Amino acid sequence: MKVIVAQGSGFCFGVRRALEIVEKVLVEERGPFYTLGPLIHNLQVVERLSQKELKIIDNLKGIKEGTLIIRSHGLPRAAIELARKKGLRIIDATCPYVKRAQESARELEAGGYQLVIVGDRGHPEVKSMASEKSIILQGPSQVEKIEFYPKMGVVAQTTQSLENFKGIVKNLRKKTEELKVCATICSAVSRQQRATRKLAKEANLVLIIGGKNSANTKRLFQISKGFTETHHIERASEIDPSWLRNKKMVGISAGASTPKWLIDEVAREVRGYDN
């Protein structure tokens, strides 16, 4: 059996940077330390950080002191302002690509454009960009339901697929006189999606590794299953031996929040299977 790991699988720059920031703070600073929601969307990594005294909270109620680390997905401005009012120390681990998308969104609204965000409603990154007036779209068909605006500006959740974004932009042109498009999709994520698509066209089976709450991992799964048998797993222990039976080539791809040790664990498990 041939086992191939898609090029670029695992931690992206933004996730690696966030972890480096947090690891340094946990060693050098005094706590308590908090994140509003998980730092990244990977349960195994988050559990490891929690053992080092990084506490995940849902809100700032009752928090009177300590350090708030802004997660890689960013936070809404209101949450950051509240943390400042409470006197918390703030350390920003927002991915620079997410930060750029946030800035683009705010510039569009400041310029009088109706802001449209292409992304998953409820995702923390989308929440960090949105205002009360923002329109959030997940697919091209949803464009039909929105009103006509003289000026519209569009940004994307950084892990969106380029095809979906282009489809929405095409339809938005019918809903406005002026459309300003900001390219905010992460280039590394796009490369990983292309690598996964290529692998899925060649393999008999693809295993996608990553958190079940990870948007970019779920997107890799959707891409791959369009071409071949595909399973989304978090650990090697989830592999069903029946999946590997009579497979000549197995592909492995992983989301941007998946550590290398998890990818290696899955690859070893697959290579150890005897048809």
C-alpha cells in the first residue's frame, strides 16, 4: 500500500505563530491566562495548553484580573474593549491574515460600503469581522435574497474556498452599482485545498485529519469526498481497518490546526496495516 501525505498538511503560519506566542507567555509571565474560546480548533492541542494553565472561557463575566490572549481567529471589538475596561492585560495572537481581513472589513464600512462577509455564520473569525449591519453569505444561492445597495464591499473568511468566493462575487455584481472586492483568503489554505483535490483524484482513500470544529478541515473533507472515499478523523484510533482493505493508495491531508505528531501518528497506523 502506498501512503502519501499532501504537501503543506498541518500547522499554517497563523496557527504556528499563535502557539509560539502562547507558549512563550505561559513560561515567562504570571497568570491567570484566558482565551475567549479555544486558541485554535484542535482538541488535542487545546487540552495540552489547558494543562499549562491556559483557561478557556465563554465570556468575561467574573474575570477581574489576569491576561486575555486573543485567539488565532480574532475577537469582536466589543469583547476586546470590555477586557480593556476590566483592566486585563491583552496579548494578541490573531493570525495576521485574519487581522488583514478585519481591517479590510472596517475600512469598507468606514467608506460607506455595505459589508458582505463570505463565511460560515457563527464562526469566530466571521464574528470578529462582522458588525450589526453586515451581511453574511455562505453560498452563491443566498445572494438572491439580499437587497440592492448602491455600494457593496466583500471580504472572505480566510479559510473559504476560492470557488465559493468567486461564485458569490459574481452574483453580487447584480445587486449593486459598485462592488469592491478584497482578497482575504489565505494563500496557504488555498494551496492546501488544491493539494488535497489533486491527492483525492489519485488515491483510493483519503483521510482528513483535524478538529471536528475546524472549518478549514471540514472544507478539505468536502473537497476530497467529491472525488474518492474520504473520512474525517481526529486521531489514528478512529481508523476503521475495513477502510484500508484492498486499497492500493491512501492519501492523508490535514487542516491548518493539526500538529505534525498527529499526522505522523495516522501515517504510521496506515503503513502498519497489512492487506
